[in-house]
Amino acid sequence: GPGGPGGPGGPGAPGRGKKGKKDKRRKDPTLQEQFEANARPGRSRSGPVKATVSGPVEVVPGITVGEFAKLIGVSPTDIVRTLFGMGEMITVTQTMSEDLVELVAAELDADVQFVTPEDLEFGADETELPEDLTDRAPVVTVMGHVDHGKTLLLDAIREADVVSGEAGGITQHIGAYQVTKDGRAITFIDTPGHEAFTQMRARGASVTDVAILVVAADDGVKPQTVEAINHIKAAEVPIIVAVNKIDKEGADPTKVRTQLTEYDLIAEEFGGETTMVNVSAKTKENLEGLLEMVLLQADVAELKANAKRKARGAVIEAHLDRGRGAVATVLVQAGTLHVGDNLVAGIADCKVRAMFDDEGRPVDAAGPSMPVQVLGWNEVPAAGDEFRVVEDERTARDIAANRQGRQRRIELAERKTLSLDQLGEAIQAGQLQTLNLIVKGDVAGSVEAVADAMNKLQLPEVKISIVHKGVGAVTENDVSLADASKAIIIAFNVRPEANARQAIDETGVDLRQYSIIYKATEDIELAVHGMLAPQFEEVVTGRAQVREVFRVPRAGFVFGCYVTDGDLRRHAAVRVIRDGVVVAEDRIASLRRFKDDVVEVATGFECGLGLERFQDIKVADELEVFEEREVARV
């Protein structure tokens, strides 16, 4: 037929001036080929191409053009042509973002249904029988403005519950813990507090049953308070407002209640439905009342879970520990997790070697709403990942490996290919200026948060691209990657390893160290505007390694150290570094060689030193002595 692809005037017609293998192969179609070409639906030039599959097609995120074509029964070139018509240049082997899949499906009259890879990996969910469901503890997230007393409130609630006090008064920080009130358990999730933790809060809110919004009675509603309110509303979680700091002068709980009415949070006293409780974390006033309200909300919600099924839940936080490898705190949401179970969370898999509760005691099993620290991961999972128990180690490893491959494909799909429209703009602009960053942090949650904060920066003339992010100390590989991609390394609460420090000196890579997220974003914004404030350079003046720890009667702890670099001075500022992570900052209170008090100790000598506050030092910790010096900007 003249209209078919093989007929005269069709794409394969001779005399088009294109020579080569393709032309030879397609020069003379047989009668059968011509017949098939005409019979094939949607092939004639007169009508547009349509999908040949009826009913919904299941599509996994990160699908390639070729795979999608096969699913809906059309030729991949038809999809490429359709995309080209939309101004997208994508080849058959490239992945498509979900938006593109929907657009193409609409164009080709295909019905697509996005399924999560979990549906394909784990199959349909087990059906729950009503008789298997038992009551579970409510999971509470505390949110609010940065210095309105969230942490203090959590500590006060926990302190009231921890009768004995833990080893050496150091709380086990696992990111979540349980307290009991009237014989009933309540689980608290400690979300790190700052605007940049939006992402974690957004993830964390999905595991939450009740949200406590902390507002200071003397300070009222602040931007972060509003942000927290929006999150809680988006997650559709019941909200209890804790009006904190009522013991302070100038505290005005009624004013806070009035301010909150602007955000549709109307106190019960004002005839609304929002529970508001006056508390003081400092004097521990009315904490019991707050917990009672939480239990009341839990009763209304009738929280139940099946403890007999295979466990599933969420990762609250995760980090790399030198002695124990990758460690993750997980919250069991359904089923019971046992030591020896095989888990998958995101791209990490795990055979549970050991589990510890929030007080550091080993446990064999964890039921619904119980937070536990899990050991045995092959790598650090991401905060907010869902975990599932699978049959055996092999299945867990396969699922994790498949996900890793898929994640790469999705990342490639999300990378913006230059469309026809943008091509002109980019040429006009001269070139695309990109600022490459490498983000390293102490726990998965903070790495995510820093990366997210960086991506959100709206900067003129500069595009931010995060070339790598990871948990743990800055390594030599990070430095060589930064050198190759001309990137700046943002180290959040971590330090470079010794060989990485050497590499930094050799390559001149810019390493910025921070402990507060907004400082990092602020610096980058200012650097782009070229108006950085007077710069204080931190100069490391000495390093020492802790060789022994002595307990001296009446004097506390003294640490036997060997000075490896520079010198140590009395009253100097010092950081304690363990496995490349900053554990504490303090000052040197005393410095001795043998029996004599000295002012400084040089490289290659041993000495004993005491710190002003921090005492939890272990053998092999590194001490880094530093001072701040103002430097002129160039």
C-alpha cells in the first residue's frame, strides 16, 4: 500500500539518498510484509499510533522507552517520535520520568497504573483477620520551632520515666524511645529540629499517630511553628499543642492560643477541637497531663496491629559505627521482628545479628510500635525507608541489588535531558554555571537534610548539583572525586581521615566543615553573591591520640595522650574525634608532663590532660586542637 512504511513514499522508499545497511535491508518488502504492514493497527500514515493493549498496564518507576513500548504493544520508535513531538529528545534505552510516561500514555490512549516496586517484590499484602489485631502503643512525634524546648520536653518526659538513670548519665541516642504511663507504653520519635529536616519530618510523619506541637509561651508562633503545622496537617495526624515554658516571666499561654486560631487550630477552651496543654519542661509541670491527652487521642483512634505476621516498619535513623558496622534504629509498625530475621530497607539488606532497646538492653523480639536498634546491615539504610522481613538472605540480597539498579535508572531518568526549547536558552546564556557539592555527614538523616537544603537554594546564575553524598568520615575517594569534578566538600559533623587530609593539602580541594545546616546554606548563598562576611579561618594547631584513660581521685578523668602533630596548649579549644565523627567540643583544662603542670606539649611527646566538661573519652580517640583566626578575603 502506498501509505505503509514500506510502500512508495514511505520511510524505507528507495531514492531517498540514504545508503547503508538499513536501506539495503528494507529496499524491497515482500508481499507478505506489505500485507502485514497494512494490517497492523495504527500503522497507516493517516491516523495516529495507538496502544494495542486494552486494560490498565502496570508500570514501575524508572521504566525505559523500550520496556514501555513492549508493555503497551507499540514500536519504540513511535514513542521516541511522540516524545520528540513534545520537545523531549530521549532514546530507546533511556528511562522516562513518571510525568513523561503519563503524557505518552495519554497521547497513545494507553491506560497506565503506577505500581510500587514493593508490590512486584513482595506480592499482595497478607489479609488481616480482625481477631489477630491487638492494641498497640501510640507513636508520637514532637515538632516545633528550633528553641522552643522540644529536646528539653522529650528529655523531661524521658527522665520522669527513667528511674535509675543510665550508665554514666549518658542517654542512648537511638532517635526513638518508649515511656510508660499508667501501665501503657507511648513511643516518642525524636525528629531533629530545623527547617532543613522538612524531608525527614515529611517522611517521619507517616509513621506517626499523634503529633505534639511545642510552642513557647513567651515567644509565640514562629515560621518553623507554621511549617510544622503544615506538615502535621499534610500527614493528617491528630495534633496536640504543648504550650511550653509557662514558668518563665512574660509567658502568655492565652496569646499563643489566639495566635494559633489563625492556622485553624482552635483550642477546646475557645470552643474548638484542638487539645492544648500548658506545660513546663524545666519544672516538669503538667507532663502527666500531656501524656494523658496522648493516650486519650490513642483511644479515639483505636490503634491496632497484628503482632503475628512478618514484621514491617520504618527506619528512623542510621549511621556507621566503627565497632558494630552499619547500625539502624527501626520502628516496628506491624508484626514482630526477631533476631535472625532477614530484612530489606531501601537498597540495604540485613540479617539481624542483635537488637537493643532505647536503654541499650539487648532484646530478642520487638513487637508493634517498639523502636529498636538493629545490627547486621550490609550498608547504611536511609532514614525514612520502609523495612520488610523476607524469607531468606538470598531474597533480601536480590531485592536490595535490584533496587540499587533501579535507583540508578530512576536517577538517570530524573536527570534533565536538554529539551529542544531549553537548548536555545542555554546557548543564549553562554553556558550553564554549576556548583558541584559532595555532602558527608554523621547520620543518614542529616546527610539527606543537608542535601535537600542545598537543592532548595534559589541562586542566580548558579545551579547546584550534588555529585555524591554519604555517611561517615571524609575519605580519600571523596577528595579525588571533588578534585575531578571541581566540587566543594560539605562535611556535616564529620572530619577527614588522615590520608584524606593529606590529599586535601595536595589537591587544594575546598573542604567546609559545619555543625549547623543553615550556616552551610548561608555560606553558599553569600559566596554566590560574593559578599561573604569577615572570614574566620579555623586553624588546627595540634593533634593528639588518646593512648590511656586514668581515673584520678577527686580530679575525675585524665587522658594519657601522644602528640602526633603541632602542639597542645592549656585552655585551647579541642574537638574529640572518634571514627572521623566529632563527638564533642571542649577546652583543655589541665596539661601535665610526668608530675609537672605545663603550658604546652610539642609533637612527639606524651602528656596527661583533663578536659573542662566532656569525660566520655575512649582509647584511640583523636584530639584536634584548633583556634579561630580572622583572614582577609581575596
